[in-house]
Amino acid sequence: MTRVFIYDTTLRDGSQGEGVNFSLQDKLLLTRRLDDLGVDFIEGGYPLSNPKDFEYFQAVRELPLKRAEVVAFGMTRRKNSAPETDTCLKALLDARTSHVTIVGKTWDFHVTEVLNATLAENVKMIADSIAFCKSQGREVFYDAEHFFDGYKANPAYAIETLKAAESAGAAVVILCDTNGGTMPEAVAAAVADVKSKLKCEVGIHCHNDCELAVANTLSAVRAGASQVQGTMNGIGERCGNVDLVSVVANLAIKYRRDVLVPGSLGRLTEASRYVYELANMNFRPGQPFVGQSAFAHKGGMHTHAVAKNPNSYEHIDPVVVGNERRVLVSELSGQSTILTKTAKYAVANDKAVMGKILTAVQDLEYAGYEFEAAEGSFDILVKKAAGLYTPWFERVAYRVNIEQGAGGPVTEATVKLRVAGATAHTVSEGDGPVNALDAALRKALLPHFPRLDELQLVDYKVRVVNAKAGTAARVRVVIECRDGTAVWGTVGVSENIIEASWIALADAIEFKLFKDQEDAADGRPGGA
Amino acid sequence: MTRVFIYDTTLRDGSQGEGVNFSLQDKLLLTRRLDDLGVDFIEGGYPLSNPKDFEYFQAVRELPLKRAEVVAFGMTRRKNSAPETDTCLKALLDARTSHVTIVGKTWDFHVTEVLNATLAENVKMIADSIAFCKSQGREVFYDAEHFFDGYKANPAYAIETLKAAESAGAAVVILCDTNGGTMPEAVAAAVADVKSKLKCEVGIHCHNDCELAVANTLSAVRAGASQVQGTMNGIGERCGNVDLVSVVANLAIKYRRDVLVPGSLGRLTEASRYVYELANMNFRPGQPFVGQSAFAHKGGMHTHAVAKNPNSYEHIDPVVVGNERRVLVSELSGQSTILTKTAKYAVANDKAVMGKILTAVQDLEYAGYEFEAAEGSFDILVKKAAGLYTPWFERVAYRVNIEQGAGGPVTEATVKLRVAGATAHTVSEGDGPVNALDAALRKALLPHFPRLDELQLVDYKVRVVNAKAGTAARVRVVIECRDGTAVWGTVGVSENIIEASWIALADAIEFKLFKDQEDAADGRPGGA
């Protein structure tokens, strides 16, 4: 099986997508998840462009990655200058990654009209920049921006820029369909021509402006490209980059290529949804391979035939990509995922408990819950099903009041709990309703559980579950928490955002209390 | 230019999509719109399957269609029976259309395992059914279900079924990739082989399970297919049918084929959105050609180059497909972005106003605002800087109270406004604080501005701006609204989620009021 190397640029090109905005913490979490998935290269950002990307490259060095190489992205040096004094190249090297990707111009029109440089100077810019990074001990990938447009307009010049990159030491030359306007047969012909003229490896980077990014990418691989650049779920500017999820699934299943690591394919669906959660985007139900509707059967003729033989209306077994079949008859869903997640509880062999868990997950998902980014809540759900759950506190009532008059808004929350056999009734102000509730809860609980002091709320996200009904629809709140040793997410769903927040907040606190109890039982030291 | 005939099955195969449900009235409206767009054939439904489809065929005869032929869909006769007594074929003929489409089995496995028929009987079922409909004066299209799977498993038998259809009088034989699992080069090879063996016209019907439906369709057309079946926006079962919007745009622009009628291409965006409206689905921002983000530019380097020459990062002029360029305001973009965005206000030459706008955007971005999904708020910001803003109402105070005791949470909001010189003081309950505030605001404003009734909240998203400070951090609320003619986003940022929601809600309402005022000034008719 020929290896195809997967180069993920979700964190860089993906973040150019409309409405996509990753925090530093998001970027680090996603890096770990992509590494787990077996991605070969992770383009972490463009260190010169903003301070967040710069901080990322400092922080990412502390992550215990298994196999992925983190790559910093930058441009060729400015015209009429030396690479040694170029601020962009300096920032690129300061990122201290083993690999860097340098983007340069291929299209003569762009060189003269956008850069205002001569064609010869552009070739020198490419060669100088790559040679300089090589001399500083970096492995260099060269992104040939607008390659296919340039190749169409002036093939000799386009090839000349690639040869300059190769001679300067680029390990891989990546052909970019930057504007996404090229047809698959043109991609195949150009890649084959480049392969015949260069000795180095060739990569492909496609955009989806004609809904052909996947076809173009596969076409390039068939013509000899060995590196594929893209983003998870195809997020990215305009119509997005190529969706690595579809590319990986097609390469592995349809073309029998060696991609990612053994076992990755079965985690594609979970990984796709994790990225949506981090990016605070809605899942796309019809997304090929991993969408919730990708193996959903509605037509009577289809569901009947599928019940008889799934092959009849499914091109692959959904389990292969970690997805599941959905038909009118309710089925025990996501078994393999849930089995994996419950393995540590030693309940996987208990059919009754497993049945309870599956039913609970189905009911909650139907109500709008998603557990992909809420392992804390899932953990509590399993404990409940397995009879291992005793509540740490019980809610009697709460009230939140927000008043806005002449000054700023004033928020006050009261909570009334049963905890350790007594009633705790506390009140607190806060910067907003969730902050006020959190403060009142802590006031009530801290005397009993001093280690709650270590609990920090890291992120808070809200999404409408059924967007059709406006503000009256249900909202899903996802809260991310941490203490000194772990990070976990919890989820709450309600028509009322305050109630949904309460549910997630209460789960977050209970997860922390269970965690401390289990750590103590294991003899692990507490706290940070 | 070779003609490619467009066969729309939005009303039949599209309605198999999860959550898609057209009323009879919707179906008739969509038929007229598709006819206007220049679609050649409109598959209206499956008359046997439900009474609505049967009624549709009665009602559609009254429509004054310009060119489209309405087609009824049905299956081959049951096994071991005569076509004359077959209820499905009877219903098909009772639809009284000039054209009918009959679907039959091509894949030997389906014949024996799903139909439980012999291979010979299936060939007879195809031939009998087509010959019977021909004898009743119908033009017949034959949909070869699972053609590509059948051709792979047993090519001789697959071709035999097609030949039977041709001999029985089918005008077009349509090769269906029913399960959506075939790769483009396999589609091309199979279509070429069929073309060499049949004399009748060949069509193509693709599904998007591998994200290759558009590529497969184009591949088939290049190999000689002259009819393309698909749905508007690619709605349909599982991952959907091929999106006719992308197919039409690619065929017309990239392959210079003759499709639809002159002028159609410029109405594609409008037509796509109309279908979403009818189906009560949200637009897909990244949809190729017609999505709101399809020509949206965010990266600073990109926006700068696009301002200089749109060709540099656009594969086509958005006007060609009736779409428009959008420049997103974000941390990744510089001054040139804002200059481009304000061009329509004729303030771009006023240095003082531009200075005010730039400062305001910078200050607000620093405070956590983002305008890329909030054109409504940006619009109001520009109006304020340009001295074109008079508030429609002023807030005196509000209060929101959420109480959770033994029952579900109860939310009540009061608002006190100055509007049209008087004080409006209203109260409302709601499903949550934002819903309650929205309801109270409407109660106060509707008597003054009845067209606010058209305003619908479509989506509501919340994110923490500085994720490091937990719930005490600022939150950014983005609200998406629509009326009968437009969709717009607004944004609010505050430490308090309720206050942030208020800001976004107030902007959304003001944007609607300004919009109605401007429409009235332009003499445009109001509302839906």
C-alpha cells in the first residue's frame, strides 16, 4: 500500500473560514486530537500574523505528541531584501519547529500585479527563502500558491518556480488550487507533468469553490501526489478547503492507500464532531461518511431493503468510519463508541447496564445532547446507569435576577441546596448569570469540599439545537473546566439557557468531586 | 455548444432527505420557479406513494409552465404479473404527464436478494413496463437503479437490462449511482462503455456519499451523458443527491455547455435560496457558487489582493451566478477590508468618517467584538460614524428574573423604553431570558412598527471571548435574523450574557427598521 501523508491545516487555513475562531486552548486541544488520529503534519499557524499563533508555538512544544510533526507557516522573503533580515522568516524560525511551510507565487499575473515584482526576482525569493530555512536546519515544504492558474497561464514559468524550490532543497512541493476553480482532469494532467519534471515529492492543496475539492485531491493522488493538505470538515475560507475526512475515507476504503494509523478510520466520526464542537459550529447532517444522516434511511423501499441487507443501499458499513446506521426502527446506536468509552468501568460485560447506558444516550441525544466534547457528563451518565452514582449535593431551588437601569447590569443569584444532610442557602452577585450561579454554588459547597477551589471554568459555549424556532428553541451549553491535572467538558440542554448552564455547571462540579475521590482511592496526590 | 438536459428531482428524490417535507402548495410554487429557471424536466413525485403526490399531478396541469415537462415517477411492474393490471403503472398513467420515469433493477444481487425474482423475469419486467407506457403514448425515461454497482458485479447482465429498456422504447437510459459509492474514473469508463453499446441517449443520477456527486456527474457528461438528474442544493436521502446548482454552474462556466435558458445563471443564487426558504432549511454559507461565504474574503493578504484585482482570489466573478463579494472584518484583515466594506456608503472618500469607523472597529474588536458574521451591527456602526444614525427607541431599563423551584424554570422579563416620545413599559414571560426579552421588546415596539412582525430570529450563538477567565470573562453573542427578503447577523459583547444578548437583539431590530425605511425610500415593495 502506498503511503499518502496527511497534512492538516485546520488551525491555519481552516481558521480563515467565516465564523471560525480558535482560542489558544482550542488550538492545543485540537493538536492533541489530530495527533491521536494519526495525522502526519499539523500546520499550527502563521507566527507572524498574530500573537495567538506565536504563543501557540511556544505552548505546543510542551505537548507529548505521539507522531505528528507540528509545522509553522510563512511566506517567501520580501522582494529586494535578504532572507537573513526578513521579519516573516525570522518569526517562522522563532517558532522552533522541525518543519516549516513556505508559500510563494507561481502565477505570473500575481507576481507582477499583486507583488509588483519581476518574474526573476520572484524565483529568487522562493529559492533564497527555502535555502535559508534549510541552512537553519529546517525541513521545508513549499506551497505553490495558485499553481493551477499559473500553470494554465504560463506553464514554463510555473514549472520554473517549482524547480527553483526543488533545487533550494524543498522536500515536498505542494500544488495549490488556491481559487478552487480547476477541474479534476486538469489537475491530473498538471500533476503528472510536474511529476515527470521534478524528483522531489509532490503534494496537493485544494479548495472547494466548484464542489470538486475531494475529486481534485483524489485525482492528484492517482497522478502521483504523496502529500494531501486539507482541513477537518473542510472548514476554511469561502467554500472551504478540501475535507480531510472525506479524503481519508476515500483513500483508505476506495483506493486502499495507507493513511493515518491503524484504527484511525473508526474514529473519524468522533474526530469530526470534536472539531465542530471546538469551533462552536453545527454538525452538517449530510456530511459524507461522518454526518448524522450519512447512513440514515427514510424511503420505505430503502429501509426495508436495508433491514434485509445493508449492502443494498449503503456503499460501506458505517462502523468502518465510526458512524452508525439510522432507520425508522430505533436501533441500539453507537455501541462500539460507547463500549470503548465504558471500558474503564468494567461494566462492558454487563448487558443490563449497557442497555441502560444506550437508552439514556439515545434519549438525551434526541433531546439535543451531544457527548463528543462532554466526557464529564458522559462519565456521570455511566455512573448513574451502573448504580455507582450518589449525588454530592441536591438542588432545592435557584433564582437569578438581572437588572439594568442607569448603571451597568447587576446580576444576583441565590441557590438553595441540600448538602451533607443540611440546607445551604447562599447568594452571590456576578458578572453575568452563570458567573453569579457559579459563585453562589461555590459559596454553598466550598466549606464541604475545599478542593473545589482548584476548579476553573475555561470555556463556555452555547448553541441553538434546533435553529428553526429562534430564541424559543433549545440551547445546548458546553462548559470546559480544568483543575491542576485534567481538562473536561460537560453539557446541558434546555429551552432556558440558565437551566442548561446549571446542568452543565453541576456536572462539572460533580465530575471534579468524583475525580478527587477516585484519585484519593488510587493514592494519587491531589491538586496542582 | 452541446445541450445538457437538466432533470430536477427535488420534489421526489429531494423530499427523501431528512427533515425535508414539501406541502402541496410548496410543490406547485417550486415547479413554477424551476420552470422559470429553465429546467428541462421536473420530476413531480411518485403518484402511488402518497395522496399529496397524486393531487400534485392534478393541480400541476393548471400551471402555465413555459418550457419544463413535468414527469411522473414509478417502478417497473410487480413480478409475475401483467403491466395492464399493475397498480403502480396505473397510478403513473393516471398522473397524465407526457413523460414518465420508470425505475428498475440492474444489480443481479438486488434482483435475487431484494426482489426475489429471476434475472430473466427482471429483464421482462423492465421491457414490459416501458413498452406498456409507450403504448399509452408516454415518452419514457428509464432509471437504472444501482447501475454502477451492478455493472461492477455483473457487467453483462447490467448491459442486458439497459438493452431491454432501449428495445422497449426508452428515450433515455439513466445510469444511477444509487448508493453514491462509485469513483469518477469508474463512472467515466462505464458511461463510455454504455454509450458504445446503446443508441439511445444516456443520463446520469448521482448521490453524494463520497463527496464526489458533482465530479461523477461531470465525468459522465464528458463521457457522453446528455441528461443530468439532481436536486436543488443537493437535498436528498443520506448525503443528498448531486447539487444541480454546482452542476449547472460548472457545465455552463467551466465546460461551456448549453444548459437551462439564457439569463438563468445569474438567477442561480436567488433560486437556491428560494428552495431553502420553501424547505424551511437554513442556507449553507460555504455552498459553492451560491453560498453567502462563497466569495467572502477574510485573510488580510487575500482581501488586499482582491481589492486590487478580484481575479486574484476568485475563480469567477460572483455576479455571473447572482452572488456577491463580501469582505469580512476580522483580526486577520487590515484597513483595506474596512475600506472595501464601506464603499457602498459613499463615505469612503471622507477621511474623517473613515477614521472614526476604523477607530470604532479597532476599539470594539479589542473589547471582543467580531463583525464578520454581523453585517447588521457593522452597518449601524457605519451609520453612527457617518452621522446617519437616529435611534428608533431608547432603553430606560430592563429586568430579567429566572426562578427554578420544584417545577420547570419560569422566566419573566420587563422592559422600559422611550419610543416615539412616550414611555413603553411591558412585561413578558419566555422560554428563556432572551426569548422573554425579545417578547417584551416586541410588545413595546410592534404598535409603532408593525413590520417588526416579519422579523424572525434564526440562530443564536454564544462564545467566551477571553477563555482564560472562566465565567467572569466576556461573552460574545451573535444573533442571526431574517425577514422575507434578507438575512443579517448582529453582535453584542458584555461580561453579562443577558446584556450582550440585548445589544445584539437591539441591533437586529434597528437594522430591520432602517432596512424597511431604505426599501420604502427606494420604492421597493415591503415584506413577504
